Amino acid sequence: MARALVLLSVVLVSLLVNQGTASENQRLFNNAVIRVQHLHQLAAKMINDFEDNLLPEERRQLSKIFPLSFCNSDSIEAPTGKDETQKSSMLKLLRISFRLIESWEFPSQTLSGAVSNSLTVGNPNQITEKLADLKVGISVLIKGCLDGQPNMDDNDSLPLPFEDFYLTMGESSLRGSFRLLACFKKDMHKVETYLRVANCRRSLDSNCTL
């Protein structure tokens, strides 16, 4: 009888620990999604403010250029569409999100130079800090998914695209600024999408629609 009570106590403690871990993971996921949503919204505001200050002809020219150009993060292997994203595992989406955020650690420091000082875009240091905080949060989520197993992702050992990518394109100031802002918005949208689907994967929901 005493042995049965001990076993029951162990099972109950284990259940409580698992519930606590699941609750903490959910909190971390929710926090990560909120953080990247804020960054995505900020990126959208920055490029909208930038475009509002362009002449009509400048706006037309830039709208034709960007779809044909590329971003620093394009060298990071990622899902190419909604179907592939929905089929990707939670761990894969977290790893890609980590790499995308990491790729902006240096370029984010130059975001303030891409817009007029008369525009309200926030302190560039705050953007860099928000990216760093999000990177740490995603790293914790990745470790939780691995559950003590070694990280065998080959992409983690690959060097990041060179840090001064946006400064060495040889573009005009206007075009370079537009590319920087447009790429930032594009990548924050990607990360927001990946984290939302990854969070859905936690619930084992097979219908993680975008």
C-alpha cells in the first residue's frame, strides 16, 4: 500500500512538472509572436512613411525594382510558399526564424539612416535590442524542442551572409534605403508567419492554415 502511494505521488509530481513546462513554453511562444508582430508593424510603418515622402516617379521606379532584387536573407534556406510552410516541422520553422533574426543583427543598426530624420521610426538601438531579445527567446524554444538532444542542424554552422551586404550593393541612397526597409519588412513577415505556424504545431493541430 505504501509503495503504491509513493508511485502515485511520483506520477502526480511528474504531471504537475509537465503541465508547468507546457505552460512556460506557451508563454514563451506567445511572447515571441507578440515581439515579432511589433517588429513587423514597425517595419511596415517605416516603409510606408518612407514611400509617403517620395515623389510619384520615384515611387513608381522603386516599385518596379524591388520585386526583381534580392535580400541578405535570401541565402537562408526557407519554405518557398504556404504549403511548404504548413508542412514544415516546428523545429525547422524555429531554426529558420532564428537565422532570419540573426541576419538582421548588423543591418538593423543602419535602419535609422534609411529614413528621414523628420519621420518617427523609433530608436534604431531599440530595434536592435528587440531583435536580440527575440533571438534569445527563439533559442530557448529551440532548446525546448530538442529536449536535451544535440543540435544537429547543419545550417547552424554556416556563416551568415556578410554583414555589410546592404552597404556594398553600390546603389543610390534612395534605392539602397528602400531595399533595406523592404527587406526588413519582408523578413519580419516571414518570421511572424513561421512562429505562428510553429506555435500551431505545438497543439498537434493538423489544420495550421495561413
